[in-house]
Amino acid sequence: MKKVLVITYHWPPSGGITVLRCLKFVKYLRDFGWEPVVFTAENPSYQFLDFTNEKDIPEGLEIHKVPIFEPINLFKKLSGRKRNQALQNITSNSANKRNIVDKLGMWVRGNFFIPDARYKWIKPSVRYLENYLKTNHIDAIITDGPPHTNTVIGMRISQKFNIPWLADFQDPWTQVDYYSKLYIGKRADKKHHQLEQEVFKTAKKITIASPTWKEDLEGIGAKNVDVIFYGYDEPDFSTYSAKESSEFIFFHGGLLGEDRNPESFFKVVRRLMNEFPEIASKVKIKFAGEVDYAVKQALKAAQLLEVTEFMGMIPRQKVMDEYETASFLLLPINKALNAKGRIPGKLFEMMRSGKPLLVFGPNNGDVKKIVEEKQKGQSFEYTDEDGLFDYLKKALLENETGNFNQTQSVSEFSNKAITEKIAGYLNEITS
């Protein structure tokens, strides 16, 4: 069996959706003729932990770890955060909730930590892997980025040993939506772009998480690019059972920043409750994860706080438990220049859940196309209050959910099917 070196920062017990992409590749690669060897960080500062992810680590997997220096704990101390407090992306926070340390931290991150805050891990990782490869054979490399520190480590090893390399992008690099928020100067911007172009020239294959972002990468010089979606894992649904509820429950799981504030949705819900008192007592909104100050203010303005539950950070399995009883799953897309290509990783689990999705995002977006083609819900522009009102009126009063087919298969998005594609690309670049 051929061997592939998988370089990833996020690895169990890391929580959240980011870790799942690479973890699920590793879980299924053996089924398609590839033995993974994982390289990851020994002492990472993950935002939060989820030990249930460890069940997906294949038995007997070879794992290598190197210590990493991260400035996150120092930043938390300087910004007044607790050491064990999850550090969500401060670029998503309301501007009036960022203190001067947050703004300084964003500037330092963009101008001195290149490609990202884990850059100090590059040199020790390259040294370790150079020593390892002197006595161990590897047929190919996969990197998981961001953090694009992973990408740079893989590039250096590929260049040194002439090993074919597949660079996987969960998010773009210089085209990512928060890049412009990092106060990046001309010198640093040039360095970011130079490294990115070096990646394009070195990688034998590039994969990225959406069709639009594939086109965007090709537009700045990337070659041999294909789309690999996040997907969902069928075994995660082994005990799952979608249930009907006597309430009208709108559920969102994950970070809900200012850039995904569904103010129009809140206004529409309040309008429905006012015009149709018979449903008012049944409406409930539930948020699992970090919710930005601006979102809470919008809820307050719509007088919805009394029907809203803030659940805080909960394990992913608990999030899926919430899917079971939800009436609608909310999926707000970032209000950003690259929103057309933004496909949240949780999309595919949500489609598999058997519950209708309520998407807020651009009408030309990749998410809208996927959701509506698979008949898994409806997508609205953030400003389309009238269209949303008409849709929810029919849904809540007449049980008519429009473009939703509970039995429509989404099996092509399973992690196993997606990993088969990855294995095919590895065969291609090593042939």
C-alpha cells in the first residue's frame, strides 16, 4: 500500500468543523489503497476540545508530533480574555466590541505572522520531517490549510525530496474574506502573495472547498485545481432520527459573527408573531456556539430575546442532537466579497439531517445552488424580507416548506465518496 504524509494542525481532540475535513480523509484513505501517516502539533492551542472525534482515528495509525509555539495565550492575557476561553475569529466580532489590543493583534498577525500565527512551527516541523524521510519512504503529501503554515511545511518538504504534493484549501489564502481586515502593509502583502504563488508552482494538485473559489484560484495562476467538498460521514448518523416538534424551532450551530447577522430574519419572525398570535407561543430560536454582540442587539431590537436560547459551546454530537427536533436549520453565509463561494463545512451534515435549511446569502452563491438542486431548503438574500415572510408564513401556518424533499439522497457528499476522489488524485500525481 502506498503511503501519504498528511500534514495538519487540526487533529483530535480539536473541536469544531475544521478538524473533520482532514480527519475524515485519514479515516477512509486505507479503503482506497493509501496508508496515511499523520504529522501534527504536540501542544496546540485549540479554540475548544471535542474528544468524541478520537473515534474516527484509524487503528494503528502512525502519528508524529512536534511542539508548537503559539502566541495565543499571550494575546488572551493582553486582551483580557481568560486562558481557557475559546478565541473565536476576532475579525468576525462587532467593530465596537474590539479593544485596541484586538486591533493591534490583527495588525501583527497580518504583517509579521506570515502566513499565519502558527508560522513558528514551520522550521522545526521541516527539520523533523527531513530527518524522518531520510529513513522512511513516502509516496505523496497532503496538506490541510488554513492554517497555511501547514501548506508551507508541505511545500518545503515536497521541494526538498521531490515528493508529489496535493495542497488542499479549506479556505483561500490571499482571497479569504478576512484578509482585508488584517491591516496588511505592502511588504507583508507582497510576501503573502509570493508564498502563495510558490505553492501554485510546487503543488502537483490543488483542491479547494467550492466551485467559485476554484475559479478564483485559477484566476490568480493556480493550475490543476479541483473541488473537494467538506461532506458528511454516514456513521455519524447511525443513531440519528429526525423528529417532529410541536414547536417552531429555528436552530443555528457554530460561530455567528457580525458578518452573518440575520437581522432581516429576526424582523420577519417578529412580524409573523405579531400578525399571527396563534403561532407566537410556539416560536423558539436556539443558538449553539459563540454569538456576536451585534446579533444579540438585533434580537433585542426585534423583541425576540424571550424566545431565544443561547446554548454556548457544545460538542458536535450535541449539535446534531439539536438537528433532530429542529423545524428549520439556519445557515447564514458571510457578508463578504467572496460570499458566492463560501460553503460552510456543516452544510452537508445539515442536508443529511432531513430537516429544511433556511439559507441567507447571495442568489448566485454555491450554497444556494447546492441546497436548491438537492431540494434541501430555500435560500434568500439578506434583504429579501418579503420573500422570506411569504415563505415562513406558508411553512408555519400551512406546513408548506417549498423546495424540500426529505428523502432526496445526498450520498455523493459522503466523506467516503469524497475520500475516494482524493485517493484518485493521489494516484494521478504519483503515476
